[in-house]
Amino acid sequence: MRRFLVLCAALLAVALLIAAKPAAKPAAKPFRPVPPTAAVADSLIRTGESHFAHLYQLTFGGQNAEAYWSADGTKLIYQWTNDEWKCDQQYVLDLKTGKSTLVSTGKGRTTCGYFYANDSRVLFASTHASGDSCPPEPDMSKGYTWAIYPSYDIWTAKPDGSDLQRLTNRDGYDAEGTLSPDGEWLVFTSKRDGDVDLYKMRMDGTGLVRLTDQPGYDGGAFFSHDGKQIVWRTHRTADSTAQATFRTLLAQDLVKPSKMDLWVMNADGTNQRRITDKPAASFAPFFTPDDKSIIYSSNWPDPRSRNFDLWLVPVAGGEPVPVTRDTDFDGFPMFSPDGKWLVFCSNRGGKVAGETNVFLAEWRP
């Protein structure tokens, strides 16, 4: 009888211990970066776009471009031209709420936003210090050209647009900045030495290093996820006539982007090598999550057309493989930090010709 009572007491103690232990919380669901304002756009997935499991449209109307992820995968910074802002301004899109916040000044023209400092700050290039109005559009009588505005400098701010600070302050184009994964180094494009080259420096302005020194435009650089490599777009040629044309346009702060290839180098500027060699404009390169390939935009099958598609090419070299198959523009691809989503900009599904919106694709490897 005593043994029975002892056993009952032990069982009761165990039961009380189990009852007192708090129930395990259910595992949190992985964050899906599809805001409530997004529209399902699976109907806009084209034949051959097998990497897209699902597609969502994030912006609606105007010119939306260069959407880049925050490190935690919950926000995007992008540039938008609409009826209110006549030239590109920077916005941060909260992927939890769908709310967009203006982070640039609303003056001048901006380009190339990027998050850094654990998403506590953003950087972008802006011309606003030289005037409130948009700088003049390039003269297209010289053909399709990009303006390398000397009034561009790189600025930083908090993601709500407050605490605006100037990072570069010198005559000549400073823009197209992106950060190394550890947040230590800024790689950017500058005309400070007379050509258009890539530089890197620390975020306090120290440690400035010139990475490229060959004649021609070098820009649009991104670090690999391990921080060991940099991919960028450039047009390098030994042809004296082509170099003379480049210099003539550059003296007018213009660049003709009709022929550009992708190159990769070590983060210190060594071992520069060509990845693509096509008679077209290839740009907006970004490393795949494993750093073994580059996703980018190009019109190389038809260099005279506006039909830019996204392509994949191995860093080791090889023939590009198509990712998108729309008949108009697809560009500015960037993988989410977890590698499960691809953000890009596209003309597909626009209400008016030439409208460019931000799209989010659930990535199927």
C-alpha cells in the first residue's frame, strides 16, 4: 500500500510539472515579402520563364526602377518618376505594409539607392545641391546616351529621409554606389580623375582606392555575397576611333551605352576578366546566391531593340541562359537575402507604353 501511495505521489508530481511548463510556441512562419498592396501577376509569367513559381506586381504607374533589398529582406529602396516628381526620387517600400516613403529631398534627380549599417541608413546619389529642378535631359540627336551629371554626389539618410548627410563633395560625377556585405566598403562610379572609373572607400571617406584605370565607362558595380569579388559593366576597346568618340561624349558629360559587357574582379581590383562578349548592352549584374553565376539584363539577341531580358551566365564563363522572355524591357534584378525571391523591373502589363514597374518573383532554382 505504501509503495502504491509513493508511486501515486510521484506521478502527481510529474503531472504538476508538465502542467506548469508553458506550452511550446508554434514556429514562426518565414516572412513572405509580398505586401498587402501587391497584385498577383502570375498571368504575366511568359512561356519559358520557368524560374518564376509566382509573380507579384509591387508598383503601379510611372517609371519605377532599381529596386534593391534591405539586409533583413523586409524593405526595398527604389527610384520613381511620376506626375508629381518629374525626375527620379528615392522611396523605401515596406514589404510588411506596402507603404512607400519618400527618402530623398524631392529636388533635383536621384539614382542608385542602397541600404547599409544594418538597414539603419540608406545612400543614394542626388543632384539637389546644385538646384531644385531636374537637370536637362541628354541630347538624343547624338544617339541614345546617358548623362553623367557632374552635379551628382552621394548622400546618406535614415530610411525615413531624416538626417540627410553628404558623403562625397567634389566636382564631377559620383554615383552608382553599393556596399560590401560586411558594410565596410562602398564601391561607386566617379569621373574624379577624368575617366569614368570604379572606386571603393570606407563609409567615413577614408581608404579611397581606384579599382579601374582603362579608357571607357566602368559602372554599376556589386559585391559578391562573400565580399571577395565585384561584378560591373564596362566597354573597353583598343579601337582609336571608338576611344575618340567616347572622349568627345565624355567632355559633354555623356556616355553611349549601346555596347557594354560584364566583367568580374577581385575586391581589391586584381584579376579583372571579361564574363560576357556580346554585341549589345549588358548591364545591371548581380551575383546569384551561391556566387557562381551572374544574373543581368541584356538585349544581345537584337542589339537595336528595347527587348531587354534577364539572363544567367556562369562567373567561370559560358553561354548566357535566358530567365525572362517578355517582348519588352526586363532589368535591374536582385536576389533577396535568403535567395528565395527575385526583384526586378519590367514594362510587362503596363497600362501605357513604356511604363516600368517593380515585380517580385518567387524563385524556382
